[in-house]
Amino acid sequence: MSRARDIADLAGSADAGGLTGRNLIINGALSIFQRGTSFTSQTGVAYHADRFETQAYNVGTSDYKAEQSTEAPDGFYNSLKYSCTTADTSQDADNQFYIQQQIEAQNIYHLKFYEANPDSVTISFYVRSNTTGSYGMNLKLSDNNSSDGNVGTRVYPTTFTISSADTWEKITKTITLDSSTSETRPTGNNFGMALVIWLAAGSNRQGATANAWADNANTTTAVDAGDFLGSTSNNFHLTGVQLEVGSTATPFEHEDFGTTLRKCQRYYNRLGFMRHQFYSSSLNSANPDLVHSVTFTPMRDNPTANPYTDAAYSSSGSTTTSSTTLTLGAISISSLNALMQRSTSGAGVVKAQYYLELVSEL
Amino acid sequence: MEITSAQYIKFDGEEATTIKATIDGKISFVPMSNGNMHYAEIMRQVKAGTLTIADAD
């Protein structure tokens, strides 16, 4: 790309709202994987890379692996890799297997839609797969805070093509937002917009009219997205995902790791807690004195708190998880109360330790 | 999302603001907040008659 082209692209981006902060996708470089870096035996809705959800329904006996890969195009270090680990060649008619990122409504306040002369947005990303051909891609817009799967949510099905097997390709697609004036803009921390990339769709999940806005009705794609889970040879890599205002795909907006991590922690966070206290007598269920408040970086909404290791109790140098119960309550966007109980007594300096994952995804 | 149990949690005797649920095999503490995806799913299943939330102990 020439310097003149670079400058023209940057100028266009500035006109569209600024040189930085223009990517509405969080973790587009697939660098943040707080939950782990390799996953198997996944069903339904699952998160692997932060902010990217995988929806796998009616997959029969098939299975897939999702992982953070270092296979990446020039200028990137990571990608999100999917591979089929157990094939089921009898694809269910209702099979759906797609990647999605939902965006908060308040993060798209600056976009014009549901009015005459709406804005255009441009989606760009890098893909690599063993399987060439057409793939489905949807853009969704909430109608009056409808959830992403609600029948009233507006959907723009479109397609993209992978031309060469096992080769990184950059995909770009410009979409004019919905000009229908019958809908109501979403607000606040609710679902606002989503980008969807399909890897498989059964026959009942195909047939949507391409390149036109319509009500969601049933989740569908505009093309037979194939059957990713039909062969253990199949793999799919994704990185460099960007969604920006305007009709030009500008260079990917790289940001420092800490900035991306903090953005992700608005939706998912993993924390460890430890509390020491001196007891002259006993700590047990009748004397549940290990009550304390925990604070954390404010999240999108009051998060679900999952203890992901057993709460451990330590006394006189001996640590155990037996007879120990952790109860959590009064959960707000930035704090919760924890109550540690033990059914057998302990004394001296005792220690409660546990780990939580806090989930506030859309 | 498979939810196999749900029970209101009262913390320090206060009014319940949390539900302890088993979601996809894991124990979760779900705030009673309309913007929380797990609470929304719990209430959807309660409305559909497929899930009952037990009283607090």
C-alpha cells in the first residue's frame, strides 16, 4: 500500500470520528484469552477468546477445539483457531455454528441508523482456512433493546469468500446501516450491535435474503456456510477484526495489551481473594466471622460470580477445602459480599482463599 | 444454558438479591439484575415452567 493511500485512509478515518478508538470490536487482535487458551468438548454458547462467543447448536456427535494460535498474518501475533476434532457427516437441519461479538448500545451512540441517510460501517478481518468458498456473515442491530436472538432484532445477512486454502486473506465488507424508521434505537449497557461469522449452517438455517435488512425471525445465513464439523480436516483462523464507521477499511487499530485487557474486564474478570483473621476460639458455621466485601473494576452490569476453585480454609499451616462453604451475595457492578463458613472448628490465624470468575457478558 | 437448580440467597438476613444456581454443571451466584444474562435465562425458564427457584434457607 502506498503512503498516499495510507494518508487517504487515515484522513477518511478522522472524518469518520477520530484516528483512535475507531474499532468498535474489542480484542480484535485475539490477544486476550482470560478463560484459558485451549478448549474442547464445547456446546451451546461458549467463550474462548475474550468478547468473542461461539454458538454451536444441533451439532450431533461432532466436537470442535477452540484455541489461541500463533498462526497469524503479518503484523499480528495471535489468531482464534477452530478445528473439528470429531466429525459428524449427518449435518442436522438446524445446525448452527458461528462466531459472534456483541457490542453495547452505548458504544454505538455515535452511529446513525433507524433514520433516513444512515451511516455506513466497514468490517474487516483476516481469515485462513483449509476450506475455500462462500461463508455467511451477519450484522445485527437491536430494536428497542431487543436481545441478539430476539425475533425483532434487525439482521443484515451477507457473505464473504475465501479464495485460497491455507492462506491468510483480508476480508472487507461495507454495510449501510438500517434506514427503517419503524424501529427504536437501543440504549445504555444493553445489546446494541453484533457481528456474526458463520462456519456452518444446516438447511433450516439458510436462505436469508442477502444484503438487505430484515427482522431476525429465525437465525439464518444468506449462504450455505458448509459443514465445518463434517470433517476433521477442517480448520478456521480469525484475527484482525475491525468494525468502523465509514466506507473505508483503514489499517487495523493496534492497541497496547493493557488497554485491551481492561476493555475485556468490563465483561469478564478472573480474581483471586485471600483473607486472614485471628480467632481465639473457633471458626465454624455457628460463628461465620469470615465475612468481607470484595471490590473489583466496574463491570457492564452486576456480574454472575462463579467460584472456579473450591474455597480453601487454612489454619495452623494446614489448608483444606473440606467442610468449607463460600456464599456470595449483594453483587453490584464493582463489589460483592463473601461469607466463608466451615462446619468444623478452627482457631488461631485462619485464612480463607478462593478464586472467582465474574461474568457480565451481553 | 442448562440450569439444574436455583435457590434464593439471603445474605446476613437481608432481602434476597442473589440466586445460587447450578449452570452447566457449575455453581454460580447470579445477581437479580435484568441486565445479567444468567438472571434473564433463569427468569425465562421460570416463566416457561421448566425451573423453580427454591426459597432461601
